[in-house]
Amino acid sequence: MHQRPRLRRTQALLTSLSALIATTVVAGPAVAAGPGGPCDLERTDAHHSEGLDTWNSRYPRPVRRLDAAMVFLSFPDARPRVTPARLAADHIPATPDFFKRASYGKFALRVHPLRRWIAMPQRSTAYAIQRDWNAQRRAAYLRDAIASADPHLDFGRYDLVYLVADPDAPGVDADATKVVNFEKPLRADGVDLRRLVTVFEHHPPDRNVLAHETGHVFDLPDLYHRPKDTDGNAEWDTYVGDWDLMGSQFGMAPDPFGWHKWKLGWLGARQVACDRLTGPRRYTLQPLSAPMARGGPGADLRTRLVVVRTGPTTALAIEARGGRGNDAGTCTEGVLVYRVHNDKASGDGPVQVLDGHPTTSACWNESVYPELADAPLGVGDTLSVKEDDVRITVAGRAADGGWTVRVNRQAPG
């Protein structure tokens, strides 16, 4: 079985784990991410940079099948009230299905749950689990989790690892669910472990929480605003509201932005139009969540995203959002406009939705941020982005459900 030698090897490699853990990953080597063009923003050293001219090879790119192990961890100070099978069902098939729809079938996430509890050596309270975790306590938790799972799991078989804690253990804090990155990869079972997803969710969990954390594994940033005032009255969703699950897993329209689909390789040159503002241009935008035409992403010639490069570090992105697929729960439809910054780190506002109706709000009983719930432009609406001298008008709807959009330079005055 070779379990004991593998366990000893893993334990030896974990002796200096506390020195290797960080909440960020240094910029990795660049690899070509696509055809490029004048509207691409260049990738910078900002954590989870929104630049997409190259791909950070430290992260797996989700354009193929990726296999994830799901490990369930119990503690000596609590007897689990739910089974691993029930906890697995909280996330499977919901998370793989989310990515299948978002990627137009280009990415397949296969999650393989162990279906048994793995006993941790310490009480749950001994690890002081919390959102802003003490580095040494977090290192101890990961050290014990990897060593405990090693006899039961061949890490070399998997691209991702989810560590799911017993949600009813007294020391487990649901707010601590996150991706933990290593500044230097850890070697186990012949593979580099660069990051692990630690899951501390309640049962049932927050909606789309695992998809959100998995997005970080693919180099997507947090899009929410974490305020200094965290007493419960501060707003977390002022940057993007309900749009894109990297802002809020509770959002009504969690399908990833078109910019993120372009970054991840789910949209290509056939679906992205670069507008250089050389004159009035008209586009018909298919709703982002609509399925691709038969033949797959490479065969679909319909535009899903219009990009206007507005500066060395910024661009405007224009896309249509509609109530289907991952966005089936949205309460508004239309053309969404947002600004992308390639030099702003995760959590610092790398994407900001521009409100097409700044004097109104919508969906007060459902939206995470009603002020941006009605941000999309409807037919006849115009958004003048004075900062960038850009004017965007929705001229109508096409017979196939697409939105007709005019983009032009803003007239002086």
C-alpha cells in the first residue's frame, strides 16, 4: 500500500510549512493567453491582476477537465451530525454545473469526494479558526490536514484539493472559508501543492460559495469592497453589486463578467470586439449567459463583449445580461457597462460597474446592493462616460434576443 512511506515523506516536507504560507502568490511566469490585441490590458504584478494578455502559469487555466479531491475533516471535540455524502451534495453537482454553464461547456470540473471523515489530531478550537487567521495556527491546521489525509489520498491524481471541515465543530468559523496560497509550492506525492481551498461553511452552505473560492484558484480577484468599518452597517458590494460571483456569492446575476470569461479562455476573438473609437460603431450583443451556437465557442461568431481601451491601465467593458443560465435569478436585464483596472489588486476594486440609472435602485428584497441592481441600460438608454469621452446607447433588440448597441466618442461639452 505504501501509505506509511508516503506519510513520512509528506510530514518531512511539512516541517517548515508555517514559513511558506502567504495570502498572495508572487507573479508567475507569463504564457500566451490568446491572440492579444490593442484592447487587451497587460497583466501586472497586482494580486489576481485583471490583465489578460498573458496567463500566470502558477494557476491552472480552466479550459479542460480538472479533477478536485474533496476531503472531510472531523475533530476530537465534536461528533459530526451530517455525513460526508450530505456535505458533498451541498456542492456537487451545483458547482461543476455552474462552471459548465459559465464556460459554455469548455471547462469540466470533476469533484471526487472521499466519502469518509478524516480525523484531525487536535480539537477544532485549538486552531483558532477565523477569517483573518493567525499564520501559525493556519499553518498548523494545514499541516495536520495534509498529514491526516495523506494515507487516504494520492495528491498526485488531483488538480485541486478542497478541505471541508465538520460544520458543527465548535471551533469552526464559516467566515474563514478561503483559498490559502503558498509562496513556495509544497511537494507531496510527486506534485506541487500551490494552494488549498479551506471550507468551513454551515450546512447547507452559502449559495455559490465554493464556485467563488474556486474562481480564486483560477486567478480571479475578489470584486467586493471590504470596508474598514465591519460592524455590520458598512457596504461590501458597492463595486459590482449582484454582477459576477467574485463580488458576492449571493448575487442574483452571478455569471462571471465577460472580461473574466475572456481571461479564462471561455470567450475568444470571435466573441470579443475591440472598439478603438475611430468612429460610431454598432454592435449586436448576445446575452452573456445564452448558450453558444452549436459547434462550440470557436464556431460562434456572435459578439458577447465589446471592449474600449481607455488608458494604460483601464478599459471599459460592455456586455448584455439576461435572465437565463447562471443569471436566471436576475431581476433586471440589459446592457451592463463596467470599468476594468489591471493595476488594482484583489479587493481593491479592479472592476467597477457603471450605474446606468444612478438616481434609482431595484430589487430591494433580493439584491445584495439595490443601487446597482438596475445598472444595465435598457432600450433607448444612453450612458455618457465623461471621464473616458465615451457614449454608449442601446438602440434596440434583435429578433434573436441580442441587444443593439452604439458606441461613439462623447461629444464635447
